[in-house]
Amino acid sequence: MRFLPAQMITVFLMAFATNARAAEYSPQTVILAVGVDRYQDKFWPALKFAATDARTFASELASASINPARTIVLENNAATAPAVRSTLQTLRQSMNPRDRLIVYFSGHGTLAQVSNTGGDLSQVIVLNDTSGEKPFATGIGHAELRRLIDRIPATRKMMILATCHSGIGKSRLSPLVQELIAGNKGRVAPEPSDGDDDGSEGFLLFAAAARGETAREDARLKGDIYTHFFLEALRAGDRDGDGVVTALEAHDYARQKTSTMSGGSQRPTFEGQAIGRFDFALAGRKRPGGRPVLTAYENNLQGYSLQVRGGEKGALPSGFVLQPGMNVIEVYSPEGDRPAAVFQLRAQEDEQVTIDEILRPAPWTVGLDLGKSYFSDGNAKKIAASGQGYALRVHAAWIPGRWHLPWSFGLSWWESSMKNEGVATGIKNESYYYGVNLEAGLRWQDLQGRFFKVRTMMGPGHLDLRFKDDRSGAISKFSQAANQFGLDAAIGKFLTQSRLADLQWDFGLRYETGRFAFEDLGTVNMDHATIYVGMEAAVGAKARRVR
């Protein structure tokens, strides 16, 4: 089909207008707040402030929002399971990927049997029409709720659950579930992922109480405790002084205040698919000169605590304010009064550092290891060789993040007696083996400086054989090159800090094999195992480990 000039102009103008609208689009923040005080099924006790919490949360967050905000509030009779599903489906169709979504629930939570998992228990949000006899079928399970939210195209999403599942406070359990828990016959089912994430990498989930704890309302605050302090943080929670209150700052503020007010019996929690450098700005305007911050929100840090020297000690996971310049960071294990690890970190204004960056292995290591070697020739009927000796290896590695792609130089030597089909012949065999390997592997490291690494090795190897007949004194020499393959596994620990590098030791097992085709001897399948100890010097880490 041929386009006339007028048609071409029309197509061009339509495309230009579409691009202009996309460029002019102003991202918005959509706030869906659900609060239920009254329930159709009298099994669920009435609450005092859940609906008020939902209205207040939506109003205050919208007033503080950096972007234009649109609020949707579902309370009491309007807050049914079909209404929540319908609202989320509508948002799926209407929201733009540049928008931000905040979902808030205040009300009862419960645990309910999942019919198709053999008695497992799942966390359920109790809505106005949820039945006490069939809560899983008539409420909304956490897994379903997560799937509904994941499908909404907004790439930054946040959900706050001012509910609990302990059976007291803002929670109620059916007699059957109480019986299952008391008899240890029910467990909480893992929340499955849907696979249809649709950009859910920016998902933050805050819960007013940890699993098994109580989320409380307070008459003095006239609302949910965690919600009250989360909203208070919009005015008082800018810990780094950069003018912006983020979701993580508001949560940490509310978590500390809630824990203090409840005497430690209610500990709000956080989970996220994107943490550290990702955060969700809620209020304020960014200004320069903010203090640096250390964020530590990994789930495996639960129970640990951290102190920036000169500041207060705080429980992990959380965020901590640093000072521009050098900082001394002490990390305490759950059972220890003395620091399990101490780091020195130089930070700059407005910088955000994650605990993962501090714990990450240094990007460059050089090392030396010495070990006891054992080898055998797999083709025993030809030269029937086995023996032992010593191995020396020098290596260097580049470690980007937790992956490391190192290269190494290896040198091994051993001496052995030679047997011919099980009968000693008086012939001694000296073997000299050396080679250069390229390596690739993985390395894990914990707060105590302990690490585990596995590597694969491949490269050219060279095998020299020297045979001496003790009776005649005759000497025969053979030399051959071939490719070799190896595997290496080792454990180790931080040892000490020097002026130039961090020193660490390791203990490991290495296995190498090569197939050497000698013209006179035939093929020699050389299997070589080494138990070794070594020392490494690590340089270039984000933080220097003091101990």
C-alpha cells in the first residue's frame, strides 16, 4: 500500500503526539487503604480503630506525597474480599509503570488450613465478609494478595499489614487451627511465587508484628500502634537529614517506637525484593548534605545487632546513620557481648552503603598454599604408579561481588615407588608436574569473617617422569604436555589486618586430573589430590576489617 503525503504527515503527527504524551506523563502515587472494624460473622471480635487507621493513613500519606496522590479507601461493609480483588484488578488496568502503589490493611488476620496442602496453615487477611468457619475460602490469603499486587504494572510497590496471626490482639484463630497448633499438627505453608512478577522487583512489605506476635491497638493513641508511629515518621523520621523521609526510614522509626512501647513484645518486620540502594520516598524534598547511611536489611541478619562507634547500639535488620569520614562499625552476634566483627569504613555525604558491600570479599586476592599430594595412574596395567609428595600453588583472583573469576599459577612435585602389576621391581619413579590454570567459582562469607569457596580449574599441564633402576643405575626420562581439569573446595577465616591488606587463611581439598599420551609409555591418566593449607592477602575491600 502506498502512502499519500497527507497520510504520511498524519502518521508522523500521531506518533509525535503519542511520544509527547508519554514524555509529559506525571507519575502518581495510588494509595489503597483497607480497614475493617465490623464483621458480618460475629466470630471476629469488633475492633475500635481499624477503619479510622485506614482513613488517616490514606489522608496523611497523600498530603505528604512527593507525587500527585490518588486515594482509595475501603472500610467495613465496603471492604469485602470481592471488592478488594476488583479494586486491584482495576488498578492493574489503569496504572502506569512509572506510578507508585501503596497498599495498607488494618484489621484482623488469621491462620487457615489450605485445603490442597494436607493441613498446612496459610496467613489470611480477614475482610468484612470473611467466614470464621472457612477463612481461607472467604478471605484473601497472603499469597493471593501478593499475586494480585505483582500483576499491577507499577514498578515500585509497598504494602503495610497492620494485622497479625497470633490469635490474640488483632487476630483470631478458629478452634480447629488452635487445636492444630497446640498439637503441632499444622505448619505455616510457604507463600508460593506466581512467576508473573511484572516488575515487582520494587516491592516492599512491612508488617506491624512478626509472625506469632500481636499487633495492638492503643486507646491513648486512638489507633494501631505501628501505624501511628509510621505516620509520625513522615514528620520526624528523616534520620540522615537529607530532607526526604523514605519507607525504610519510616519503618525503622516505627519499629523502634513500637518495640519500646510494647516492651519488646511487638516487633514490626520488613521484607523486600529490592533493598539497600532501592528505597521508596514518601515525604519531603531532597536537599544536599545528607549524612551517609548504612543499611542492613538482609533476613539472615535477624538477631544480630550493630553499633557505629559513638552511636547507639541497634538490632538488625535496620539502617544506621554514619558520619562523613572514617567510621568504626561493630557487629554483635545474637549470643555475644563482644563484637563478632569490627570494620573501618570511610563514607561521604549522601552516600548509602549496604551491609552486603561491607561483608563482600575484597575484589583482589593473592595467595600461596602448600599441601600434601596423593596421585595415581588410572592406567595401572601399563606403568602402575601411585604415590605421594608435596604441592605448591601460587594464585591470584578477581572477585566481583560474590562471584569470583580468578586465574592461578600452580606448581606440584611428588616422588613415589613404582610397582608392576603388584610386584615391586626396584624401580623408583620421580614425577614433576606443573601447569597454569584458569579458574571460576563461588565464594560465601559471613559476619565472623568465615568463608567457603568452590572453584573449577582448567588449563595446560606438563608431566615429567624420571625412572631409576636401583640395581643397574639406569635412568629413563619422559616428558609430555596435556590439558588438565580440577576441582577445589576450601574453608577459611579472616586472620588479621596489615597495613596493605587483610590476611586470611584457608584449608581445602583440590583434585586434578589429566590424560598424558606418551609415545613410549602409552597413555597415563594422572589423578592428583592435594590436602592443603594456605594464606591469602585481600585488597580493595569497601571496608577494612579490624577483627
